[in-house]
Amino acid sequence: MRWREDGNVAGAVSDGGSDPRPAQVSKAVTELPRQVREELMRRLRRKKCAFRTDDVQVVEPPLLRRAVGASALGNCMEWFDFGVYSYLAATIGKVFFPGASSGAQVVSSFATFAAAFVVRPLGGLVFGPLGDRLGRQKVLATTMIMMAVGTFAIGLIPSYATIGIAAPILLLVARMVQGFSTGGEYGGATTFVAEYSPDRRRGFLSSWLDFGTFVGYALGSALVTVLNLALTDDQMLAWGWRLPFLIAGPLGVIGLYMRLKLEESPAFQQQLDEHEKSVAQKSAGSELKSIVTKYWRPLLICMGLVLLYNVTNYMVTGFLPTYQTETLNRSSSSADVLVLTGMVWIVVLITFIGRLSDRIGRRPVYGVSAAAMIVLAVPSFLLIKASGTWPPIFGVLILSTLLACFAAPSAATLPALFPTAIRYAAMGIGFNIAVAAFGGTTPLVTEALINVTGDDMMPAYYLMLAGVIGLVTVKFLPETAQVPLNGSQPMVGSREERQELITTSQELYRVSAQQRGGAPQSESSSHSRRP
């Protein structure tokens, strides 16, 4: 950031007056991103003094690593199950719906899959307010064990040939248990990691949450691919499909142990405003009413971004394997390897894109990627449909790159839309309603559209529509890169960063006081005041 000839800071450290002479403002202040500078100025005006040592939260690296690791493991486990179910959709259809045609079996399997998303908003409505009252850590431990039990149970359900109609009913119940627990999982995990992350690195650190997502999917899909190669079709139908689900039991025990060892997030332990503490003590019903009435705008922004991310996500991870085998008549092994390649590519990219979003902002990453989706969706599916080895790989890699661009900033962007006191509950509402309505239904809707229209390019048109909605949403998205979370203290990763921020706040407060024509308070006076 440079000075203009008239003496003002480019980008403005201003609230209506003139800035001081260039020599009076340090480089640290002039190089602050605009959104960070404006938020710090707003807080300083409210405090009427510069930050003190206890106004800035330092996150110890060991605690930060444990928080990110345990949260990412929960997502890894959830998406391990998702990868397994997506790759075994045709097999599950034969096991639980044997009397239907092959197309009806796939649709029935995806319908059972989508049923879990119907109850996700209920899980969010239950676990969200609990997370805002009892704490993030306790609720995340509960959702972890519920998810493990639901996934493990699927591996134990007898086939339709053994117990008849009770088999698909039990499958549906197990999926609904998974969906209910997942309703509190992602919103809580993103809230937890965002509240633990230093402001400057929130995009990078939060991207590890979705790194766990795609590692889990890759592991689940890789396991199914290996089983398909190692076992005959009869063996897979008889018992092989059960093995990946049974692995969820030990994974759940490990994840539960890690989450029980976590400390509560700093933002939950100490909120900035007494007003927000009183909001946190309201009943669940009044909290939900407050969210819908007072925070409807960020709620809609959250849902628009979740739609963009999850329609792309479930199209690539949930629908593409079956699209290739059932619509394009390719072998299951080639389809599995192709999508697995895309997942590995996302794992490679995602933390780099998260770091990029810290540097250039969340809005540019979302906006450019949404525009690219509108332009590239049809070419990507034309490549996927093409014969040969490399065109389908390029098509999947294009979609996977766009998916990585939507996933990487999400865990940092969505929690920043809401204040600490209602963050978990608001995430539970916005995220899960959007996923239930548009994300989890993507495989079912696109498969049905292909069957009705006979047009195998329907998935591309569906992605274009999601891109348009995402682009409109980005227009209203506030930039939150490097900005302290609403209702939380500024977060830093070291004591040196804390001192740097305190010094910067003193400079900003002096600038603000001079702009208003007053004199800044003395250091002793500033230190004697409470926030």
C-alpha cells in the first residue's frame, strides 16, 4: 500500500477526516488489507483505546495442530463412508433391491443415499444450539461416535434375500443415523477449526478440514477399487461390499479418543461482548428465530456458497462413478480409477488454494472459479465422454480443480459470516438445508434427468446453473480474509505476532484520533481501560 500525493493512504485509513503525514504511519499499517484495517478501526473506536496484551488471543501450536487434526479426522471418516457408498452404489442396489431393473436399482440406491440428507437439517437444528451452549468439543465427540455406529451398522445388515423388505428399511435407518450426526459434524468442525485458527492463516488451516474430506473419500474409493480387482462379482455381492463399512468401527474409536482430548475453542471460552453472552443463554427456539430473522442475509450467502460447493462436490464424487458405468458403459475399474485420480489431485491442490485465499481474499477465489464453472462444465463432460485415456482424465481434472477452489476457502469463509454466540447453530441451519436440498440430491436428480430426457449432458447443465447461483452469491459476500471473527478476539499464532498487532493497533488508534481532531490517549490510560 502506498501514499498518494495528497497524503492519504491508498485504500483509506479514513473515517471522514484527513490522514496524518506519510512519515507518521508505519509500513505495517499501510500494508494491512483494507478489510482488516476497517475491522480493526471499528473495534478500536468501540474500545476507545488500543489493544492490550489480553485483548489478543495467542493459539499455541500444539493445541492448534490437535484441533485441526481431530476435526479433519471426523470429516475423513464421514467421507470414507461416502466414497465407499458412491463406489458401491450399483452393488448395494443389487443387494437391497434385487427385484428392480439395473437402472431402478441405481436410482433406489441413490434415493436411500439422499434420504440421509433429508434428516441433516434436523441434526443441525439439534446439535447447532447445543454446540453454542455446551461447547463445540462435546458435540463433535457425540457426532463422531454416532457416525461410526451408523456406518458400522450398514456392514452388518442382512441382504434382501435373507430378511426381505426389512433389509432396505434397516439400510434407510442406518443412513438416517449417519445423516442426523453429519448435520452437526461439518458445521461444528468448521466452527471449531475457524475459531482456533490465527486470523492471518485461517484459510490455509481451515482447508485441512476439507483435505481430510477428500483423503477420506480417496481412501474409501481406493479400498473399493482394490476389492473390485481382487474379488469376483459373486464375492463382492456375497460379502466383499461389507468390509469397507466394518472398518468404520475402529476409525470411530480413534476419532472419539482424539476429540475427547481437545480443549474448547478460544472463541467459545471468551466472547467479546456481554450482549453475545446473553444471546448464548437464550432457549434453542429463540436462538433459531433470532438467526432466521436477524441474520437472514448471511444465511442466504452461506446457502448459496454451499450450493455451489456441494453440487460440484456430489457431482464429481457421488455421480461420476455411476455415470461412467451406467450411462457411458465403462468398466467399474476404469471409472473408479478415473475419479480416484481427481480426488488425489484435489488433495494435492487444496491447502495451496487455502493459503492463496489468505493472500488474495476469499471473494476472488470463489468468483473466478464460479465463472470458470459456467464456461468449462460442458467442455469437461465432453472430454469425460470422449474415447481414449487422456480426454476423460483431463475432463475430470478440470472439474476437480474447480471443486478444490470451492472447497479450500469454505471452512474459513462460512463460519466468518456469523458471530460467535450463534455460529454453530447458524452453520447447522444454512449448511445442512443447502446440502439436503441441492447437494445430496445431485446424484439422484441428475440420474433421473438423464433417464427422462435421454440427454447425457444434463450433469453439465446442472453444474452451469450452480455456477450462476454461486457467481450471484459472491457479489454479496463480504471479504473476511485475515479479519478477526465476528464476536471473537483477534487471533495470532505467536507472542511476536501479538506484539506486532498491539503496535499496529496503537498506530491505528492514533490515526483515528487525529482524524477526529482529538488527541490519542496516553499508553497508561489505554492500558487502564477494559474493552
